[in-house]
Amino acid sequence: MNTKQIQELALSLGATAAQPVDPQEITFHQELRGMCAMNRCGKYGTNWGCPPGCGEMDALANAVRSFSRGVVYQLVGRLEDSFDFEGMMASEKIFYQMTRGLREALAKENLPSLVLGAGTCRECEKCTYPQEPCRFPDKKHTSVEACGIYVTKLCEAAGLSYINGENTLTNTGLILF
């Protein structure tokens, strides 16, 4: 598959935007891991998709840079107002399903790839972390930010907006191939 086909795949699965990015231009920032460690979302140290279970940032950066092509994909969700928590959760659920669909489609094509999404892994009702290895490493969901990538800078590198107007929520992911 080429870049255009990957973009079309993302759009066909519901992305509102999909633009190429050079993986070599992506920057990594250790301070994002520090923000994860503050555990405001309550997911730090609870699953294989979030830090520290998702791996060391240097290893993740090397994995990202091992690919020659990338596509940033987004879903811009519409909210009733800036306090529309249900709308935010619904948009995140749709984005998670889209990310899963991308991962599955690329696996069917036998295309070596890495798909990073947003938020925490939700593949298992109860994660095995840290007692046992991940049951489904091919389905494990790791976010862009867990890798130390600022979403705003990633969007800029791909020529996309991160802020898409009042009463919107923009979820952003990265397909590497």
C-alpha cells in the first residue's frame, strides 16, 4: 500500500482528515512521560498500552523512526458545548474503533506497520499488566503521547489543525508503515 491508499483507508473508516508525515521529522519529548506519571487519567502503570508498560521512550522513538512513511489521521467530534462529557466519550470511542479498524486492515494486507491512537488501551476487560505479558500484543493500543510525541507538533508537521473550532474535540493518531 502506498501513502495515498493509507490516507484513503483512514478516510473510509471515518477519519475527517489524513495527511502524510515524515517519521524522521517527528520529535520526542521526555516531559510528556512526566505528565503521564502524574496520573491525572488514572491509567499510568495499569496496562500494557500506557507508560511504563508500553516501553521506554527511546525504544518507542526508534520504532517510529524505523518506518519510512507515516500518515496522521484525525477525527473531529462535534460537542453540544465545552462541558459535553458524553459527547467527548462518544467521540473517543469512535476514534478507538477507527484505530482498531486501521490496525486490522493493515494486518490483513501483511503490511509492516505501527498504528498509534489516542487514550488508553481498552482491548481487555482486565489487563494482565504487570503480572503477565500482554495477551494480545498485536491489538495493544498505545497513544501518540505515550510515545512522547506532542500531538500539536505532529499535526503541524502534517499540515493539520489540532484546534478545529468551538465545541469540537480532535482525536489524532499516527500510522507508520
